[in-house]
Amino acid sequence: MDYGTSIEKHKELEFLKQLIGEWAVGIAINTAEGAVVSGCGEMSAVEIVGLGVNSALNMHIDDYHDYFENDLWGFDHA
């Protein structure tokens, strides 16, 4: 794989470009007890050249600790 290639070179990754940017996000989670908890926060997503998109979520969920998540979105080209 050519790691110097932009995400546009991989047709399978093209739709992931929709994630790139700064976002205000909301969340709703069903707990094991059947309750629904909600929260809000921010997401930032950037292109990782040749691999996909890296996203970082910083969330505040009511009655829970603040939540941070980092994900790499991509496809296996093997």
C-alpha cells in the first residue's frame, strides 16, 4: 500500500470523507437495566493519508463521567 496516497485514491474510502471536520454530536445509550441515558459533545475527524479517517469524540453523558473515544475508520485492502 502506498501510504503517501490521499484518501481519494481509494474508492472504498471515499465516503469516509463525510466524517472529516468539526461536529456537535448527541448520544443516547440503552443501559443493561433498560434505561436510556443521553449526552452531548464534540467530534473532530481528520484524514490519515492512505489509511482512512481518525475521529476523536469528547462527550458529556448525564449522570456519568465524561467520555472520550478515539477511532480509526478504514478498510482492509488485502
